[in-house]
Amino acid sequence: MSNLKITQAKSGVGGKQNQRDTLRTLGLGKIRSSVVREDTPEVRGMIRAVAHLVTVEEVK
């Protein structure tokens, strides 16, 4: 499977608690921080929940 590079583009402050929790679960905490995660349905669901706060790139 491929990997996804997830970068936090906006702050979670002022958002819903579940969105802030999702950012933490993904491993993001600060704006412009990035993590690489395996492309799984679970990760895709988390990205969908915070799509307005993150940018996603596919990496090999």
C-alpha cells in the first residue's frame, strides 16, 4: 500500500472536540506539522473528518 503525508494547515482551536481529538490521533499538534501514515480506510476516515484543516499528499 502507499503512504499519505498529512500536513496540518489550519488550527483546531474553535473546532469541535472530536476534530481536535482526530488531529491528535493522527499525530498532528501544530500548524505545518506533518506525519506519514499508511493509506488505510481508518486513516482515510480520520482525514475526511478534518479535511478542512489538513492537506494530504501521496508519497511512495
